[in-house]
Amino acid sequence: MSVGVATAAIISGLVVLGGVILFVAASPTGTASFGWFAYQPIAGAAFFPGSLVVLTPLTAAGAAICVAGLVGLGVIAGFLLGRCRSIDR
């Protein structure tokens, strides 16, 4: 493996690690302010909590950074596997 490929693999691995750390550190850990009931109260309207956010912008950025690093590692793995193949048939 050449120095350039090894450097690219290390950088991609660090990008994946940074994305995972950002995703975990920025994930919302607060408890929900609503609850579930065993019955539907008699009401004419449905309840939709306005502050329910599954992914914050920072956690989405962490996931995107992690995916970018994984794509980089996949490209490097494909490059290394492609170099190992012989053309003789």
C-alpha cells in the first residue's frame, strides 16, 4: 500500500470517527414532554407535538460527515481490491 492510500485511509477513518462523535454528542437526551395513554380521550382534534425533533441540525451534520467518511473508505477499499485483480484471463 502506498503512502498516499494509507494517508487517505487514515483521514477517512478520522472523518468517520469525528462524525460519530459529533452525532453522539449532539443527540438530544431530554425526556419527552408528552405521554401515551391506553385510551383515546373524547376529542375532535388530533394532538401533534410541535417541539418533537428526531434529528437536530447538528446530529444530521454528524451523520452526513460519518457517511462521507464511509464513502471515502469504500472508495479506498474498491481501489485496493481493483489493483489486486489481474487482467489475464
